[in-house]
Amino acid sequence: MNNLVCCVRNEIVHADGTVFERFYDWQGCSTDFEVEMKQLRHINVSPVVDMVTFIVKEDGAEVRFLAAGIPYILPDRTGVLVVFQQEPNRFKCPKAPWFFGYPNNAAIYNADGSLRFQLCNPYGEGSYIGAMHSGAMPGHPNSVGVLVGTVGHDPEWLYLVDSDNPKLIPTGKWIRY
């Protein structure tokens, strides 16, 4: 049995019974733009009543994932990282281990959906982990970055995430929007 994450798949269920599927995989492939636009237009016809997320492993096994945020596949594919917003998604579980509030509002989950650990924000109260960093990180090509900020301000400080340790790694880089 292979425990590597192959992709993350969502089923978006509308009140009229229509179900749309969206996915993205570890190689950067994702749902066609036209399919996503069709689903967005369908919201005007029938509201979304549920969204179910699955972690799909290389062997084809699917694990229902309840975390109240978007799972990002780790570079080593052993799990996913979720950065939680201030309020949980209305279709997901609003309690730990499926939701973590500020300041330590991010967690890594294993490919089987179990919690590996909650990330530790070094700034503590009054701060938050704001977003995944999608920009280039010279010297760290296989790393995931997160931006940390002060509540009320955009996230600004770039930290690296070690998928084996809950402590964020400072880079000393300040990201400005």
C-alpha cells in the first residue's frame, strides 16, 4: 500500500442534486477552467449545499477529509498542509483537530487524514498564519512557505515549513503585496 498523496478532490453538491468535481494533483494538474466556470454559473441556478473533500492516494484509495480549509499537498507527498482562515468553512467541522484558530491556525495532516501536528506561530497572540507562499524560495526548492502577519494587517513574514516539525523556520524575508 502506497501512502503518498496523489491528488485532492472536492465534490460540490448543489440543492438540485447536481454534483461538480474539482481536483488538483501533486504535479500541478487541476480541473479544467471551463468546468470550474460552469460550476460557478450553476450557483445562480441552485445554491451549494455541501462540499466534500477527499485525499486521494497513489493506490487509488480515497480518504474523506473534514478539515475546514484548503489542503495543500506537501512536496514529499506524505500529507497535506492546511492554513485555516479566521472562521471555519460552513461545510466543515469547526473544532480541533479539523479547525484551529489564530495564532496557530495551520496544521499538517498525514495522507490517511490523521493530524500530524498543529504548526506553532512564533509571534503568538495577536498574529496569525496568513497564507501559503507560492513564490520562489531560492535555496529551498522543495520547501513549503507560509506567511505570518499581525491581526489587522496583511501577512508579511515568510517562514518555511518542515513537514516533520511543528516549529516554523524563519527566513528573514519580508513579503510585500
